[in-house]
Amino acid sequence: MPNYVLNIRRFSPESGEPAHWEKFEVEMEGHRPVLDAILHARNTEDGSIGIRCSCQAAICGSCGVRINGNPALACNTLLRDAVATAKDGATIDIEPMGNMPVIKDLIVDMDAVHWKKVQRVVPWLIPAGEPPEREYVVPHEAMVDVTQTMACIHCGVCVSDCLSMEVDPEFVGPAAHAKAYRFVGDPRDAATETRLRDLAEDPHGLYDCTHCFKCVEVCPKGVSPMNQIMRLRRRATGDFKIKDANNGYRHEKAFVSIIEKWGTLHEAKLLPDSYGEGIFGKLNPEAQKQLIASAPTAVRGVLSGKVPPLKVIHHHKLPDQKKIKDIYKKIHGRDDRIELNLYIVGEDADALAAESAPAEAAATAADGGES
Amino acid sequence: MTVGIISKIHPVRSHSNAAQGGINAALNPDDSWESHAYDTVKGSDYLGDQDAIAVMCSEAPEEILHLEHLGVTFHRNEEGLLGTRAFGGASAARTYYVADITGQAILHVLYEQMLKYDDKIDRYEEWFTVALAIDENGRCNGAVMRNIRDGVIELFRAKTVILATGGSGQIYKPTTNALVCTADGQAMAYRAGAALMDMEMIQYHPTTLLGNGLLITEGARGEGAHLYNAAGERFMEKYAPNKLELASRDVVSRAEQTEINEGRGFPDGSVHLDVTVVPKKRIHEALREIVMVGRDFAGIDITKDPIPIRPGQHYIMGGIKTDVDGLTDIPGLYAAGEVACVSVHGGNRLGANSLLDTLIFGKRSGHHAAGVAKSMNMPKISAKQVDDVRDEINAIMARSASDGRRVSEIKAELGETMNDKVAVYRDEEGLNSALEVVKRLQEEAKTAYIDDRGTIFNQDVLGAIELGYMLDIAETIVMGAIERKESRGAQFRTDYPERNDEEWLKHIDIKLKDGTPTIEYSPVTITQWQPQERTY
């Protein structure tokens, strides 16, 4: 049987000693989870190794840790996969999740961060008036849709490595925003606009996410928190025209109209268009401060060559303007937004196959604009 | 009046999460609670109390609507009304569900409600209950707790106490039950003098993953999945020609075990669950969790490959004996859910009846306990028990490696013994040897040692206390199984292979009297459904 070396980050506040690493060797089959190896070490060598764990089936959300620097559940990460990402190719580093204070060894204080943020999004259904005599009649698809966010097990893995939260600890964060979508996407909830306005107008809310995809990558349940944040934004802007505190609404509008006009991103126009209505347009007063704060970014863009001085003045239009117009026409012509949801469309491969070619092209165009 | 909720883990970590398939209720206009009740009675192999079953089944529709109104995201049919799926042992499709995370969805929505009423409910999350506080009149007036975060021991006074601590699956290895299911509530009530009932009735779930024993929802068969042996035969045709894979769980588990024992299983000791017959779109929306379990824990794509499965320990029908208001033998003490035995499941629980049992009798316990609490003053209570608990914990921490075995070793031996001797098929010889092992382990546990002597998050010392709980309860399970000299529901005795209504249509109660487990009997309540031969 193969031998695995676990390198566990230890910390006991009572000992008076600083945090340190401790190695444990465990003989175990490679298809067994990392949690089994940790528990084996605890059961046979050192009963004081602290880790929360319960179901061993990726459903209770207790055993979030960092494995080789990446946040994951210990119970559904297999040893052979963990060793494949080991920094030295052999030793599996296991440490507590980030962005939350450590209580002991691999146990972090989720109340101080995660649960506080969940409470922040008013996490209960707010229906209009008294309930009906029987059930609420709602579309099948709507309930399947919110099941993706109901599937969140509150393990904290997305919170652990959220970049925005690292910079702004007040950021509402990926999991709590996903919880918010669970209500915004629920047709029984009557507080949709209030919820969206609340999160959009909070400078630590909807538009505080930097779109880095980390939470999508690490979520063990396919909740895709960032995608839920983007859906909240689309609801906030598209359905309710909510002007947010971080100017995200105008920024997005600027993207869309620049691509529509030029076919590619006119970098030099993005910043002014996001804050006003073009270089020569009227500047939105609320945005003035932010525009001034963004000045260094613009200067850096010029200096780094990302936006060559000539391009500031002259930007080429893509030659085939009709194709671009067709994409916009097709998207605007749809009754419903097409939303990616694993419960509805299946795995990524199925999703790609299900998406029609023009929709894909539009997605690529939009993504290209943001890069 | 105030309410406090005390839990040794954060509430959303609770094992109700693991209830995947759904919750039963006769809510459709063409269904009836009597039909649901009859299926439950038949499923129980006539050991369920019919008055309690009537309460559960008749209150079920209202409870589903209540949950729906609170926000549970039950899946709909094409008309936008609550949708159902088929489940084992049921004569109608009456299982309401949220994909295959029904328990999780209900638990999380109830936690949402706790957050909503944050100002009315005191939550004590990560507090471990060590003992119930019983006064000189034998009334339960609270409990003694250890705060896991800082090791502080406190006495909580209460006018009424409701145990909702769940099951005891960790007595077995493997089990579908989480590591926290260590018989805490059953053991504490039993030590305080409450009767346990139907303890011999241990459910083996027909579809648990080979290897680690993870649960594959009965919803998979509800959605149409088949079972095959190594010869490619759909073997349930032999055992349950009408209901096939959707016979009740004891029947399907026994059929699988027979196939495996008689050499028709696969060489790895499994039979196969084939989900590929279910349309892929339906698998993605309704069996998502199982797709992930297959991918993460078995390395297979269940939309393409069969799943190697076998029967595995899943649920205990028995528990603390209660009435239909959750009241136990001990005044002031209530129990609801898997920890309790009303008895609505008798010899075998139907799939999707456990969430229902928990919710109906949890609510009834709450109402009754609140009514009692309103009419009384806060009891006075001696602090002596706090000292007892502190001494007990200090004594555990003082033991050293030279005194005995590791707690974890004893737990492992217990689990393997129970799974070997007190499983799907049982006989007197095996059961007697299991009892001997349990008694020896009880002695060994007295000197079992741990490593952690700290106060902050000392999970090691809690493990030692949990081991004590499990050993007490394991003894009652084996005693009940030895006592019941017949085959009924989940109890199949190869030495008594027939059901014997004349002698054994009765509950076995086990009570601690002067420190000795003592067996008593209580009658089964039969109202309108007389025992019949049970076929599916």
C-alpha cells in the first residue's frame, strides 16, 4: 500500500507556541480521501489533531481546509489527487482555510466571518402577504434553478480564498451572495428589488467582486458563487436599472455599447464612458470621485503600452460590422436571458453543446472585451 | 418563555442533511392518508403502532405545505404544483423532494427561520451535552454541557428538554451515518431511566457505495434505476415480482445479501445499481448529488456506468420510547426524530418517512413542551452534577497509554463486530458472541486513553464520552436482537426464519434498573389494519 506524508499546520492557542508544521506518515490506498488519512493519524498517533468533520460525504460542509495551498473539502479530495498537486511531489500540505481566524489546528472561526455575512443578506424567504391555502404555484424551472444555490453546504471553501475579501474583509463574499440569489431567484420571494438594491448599493456588495473565478473553481458542490453574483448583477441592472455605489452598472453599460459600436474594446473610452457619457459627455457627479481615483490606472495603461497613445485617439472598427449587429440583435431578441445552471444543462461539456453557436460567439466577444 | 437550541456541531452540519430522496405525504387529491398509513404499517411488518402512524400520516400534508410556505424549494411538476417521485414500499408516488438534497434543503430552510427569529431563540452552537439533569423526583430539569470552544462546563436549567440528537449509526462500521451519530441522546435518556424500544430493528439501506458505504438515494430507484447481479439478471423479479426495486428496504437489502451470499454478486462483493436507464436530463436535475458522489468517491460517471453497491447500516427504527407528543418515561423529557421511537417505523422504516417522523413529532413535542413550560416556574437544580461531569472529564484526561487501549481502537472493534454479527442476517450464536464483545469493550472503555488534554476544541475527550454512549446502546441493540426469536422487518433470524405473530407481535422495551439492562414488553397498538402476510 502506498505511503502518504501529511504535513499538517498545527496551532494550539493554549500551548503558547506559535503555529508550526507537523508531518504524519499514513499507509493508505490512493483512492481514499485526505480526511481518512487525517483521521487515521488522529486515531493512531495524535488524538489532539483538530479538524471539524462529520458526514464524510461532502454534504455537511465541516471539513473545509487548504490542501497544497488550495481550499477544498478534505473528505472528497482523494489522496492520489492531493499528492499530484503537492509542491515537492510527495508531501501533502494541509492547513486551515484563509480569510477566517484560526481557533485550533485546522479549525477556523466561521461565525466571525462566514455566518455573519450570511446573516447580512437577510437569509429567509419574504413572501407577499399571507401564504396561499395550498402551495405557491411556481415554474418547475425556477425551483430547479434555485436548487443550485440551495446546494451550498456553507463549507467556507469559497470564502477561504476569495481575493476580494482578502483586500476588503467587509466584502459580503461569494457564499453569502449565492445565498442571496437563492431568494432573488425564488419567485415566492417578494423582496427582490429591495434585496438587489441593498446589495448593489453596499460598496462591499455585488460590485465588490473582481470576477476572478476562484470560487467557481474551488466550490465542491458546483454552486458557482461568482456566477450567482453575475446573475444578481444582471437582475439589478437589467430588470431594475439599479445604479450601484461602485459604478458597476455604468461600467457594464459602457462595455456593451463600446463593443456594439467598435466590435472590440476601445480601452481609452472605457473609463470615461463608465463614469460619464463619453469623454465629451456630462460627467456623472457621483462618479467624479471614482474617476479621479482611477486616474493612475489610466496613466498606467498608457505607460505600460496596454493603451498606446495613438489608440486613445484612433480605434479600428472590426471590418464586418454586420456580424456584430446580428449578435446583438439575436441577444436582444430573446425573451429570457439564458442562464448557465448545472442542474438544468448538466456538465460543462453538455452546456457547451447545448449553447447555440451565436450565443457562444457573443460570450466570447464579451469576455474578450474584459481581458 | 425562552428557547435555547444546543448542538454539538453547527446546526447546518447536522445529519438531516443526508436525507436525500424526499419526504412522504398524501397531499394529492387522489391519494389518502389512510393509504400512506397502510403502506407504513405494512412496511413496519405490523410492529408500528397504528395510532401513532395515523397521527403522522394524517398531519403530513399540512406539514409539507408549512415547509413549502417557509421556503423549502420543493421541485414542481409541469403545472408548477408540488411534484412527486415514487419511493419504496409506497402504493402511490407521494414523495416530495428537492433534487436529491431534500434533507439539506429542509434543514437549511429551518436554519433560515432560526436566523429570522434570532432575537427569540438562543443558539448554543458547538456545545456538547454530557448528561441530563434529573432532580430527586425523577424530573428532567436541564442538562450539563461542555462548551467545545473553551472547555467550560455549564448547567443549563430548563422547564422542559427535547432531545433531537439523531441516530446511532457510528455503532456500526461501515455506516451511511455521519461521525456525529453516536447515540448521545438515547444513551443519556437510557442512563436517566427512560425505556428504549424496538432497539433490535436496525435498517440496512439497499444501496450504499461499495468501499466507503456512502448512501445512494432510494430516489435513484424511484426515478427508475434497476438492480443487477453479476449474471446481468434483474434479480428483484424473484423476490418482489410486483414492486421490484421499490419493495420495502428490508426486502431489497435481504435480496441483495442473498444474491451476494449465494455467489451471484460481483467478485468485489457488490451488486450493481444501474441509473443509466434514467434520462440524462432527469439525472442532472433530480439526482445531482449522486452524480457527484459517483464522480468524487467512486470515480465513475453514473450516467454511463453502473454503481457497485451493497446493503449498509443506515437507520435505527428503535429509540427512546415516547408517546405521540414526544413525551418519554421521564417527566419533562421529550424526544423526537431518529433518537425516539413512537413507534411509527416498527420493524422497518419506509424511505422518506424519516424526515416526516422528525418534523411531525418534533413539532408536537415542541407544542406540548411549550404548553407545560408556560404553566410552571423555573425549577431549582443542584449544581452537583456539574462537579460530577467535571470529575468524569478530568478522569478521562488523566488516563495514560499504559492503562489500556485507544478510544479509537475500541470504537473500530465495536463497529466491525456489529456489522459482522448484528446485520441483515442474524443468529443466536453470532448475537451471543457480539454481546460478549460489547461487554468486554465496555470494560476496556473504562481505562481507554486519549492524547488531548487541552480545553479548546478537545475533540478527543468528546470521543471518549461518545464511545461510552455507543457501547451502552450497542448492548441494548444486541439484547433486543437476541430476545426477539422470530424474523420481522429488519430483524431476520436464520434460526427463526418465520414471523411469529402469536408470540412476538409486541415491542421489546429495555430499561436500566439498578444499573442492569432489563427487558420488558409492551403491546403493539392495532387499530384498523390486522397483520397479514407481507409480499411486494
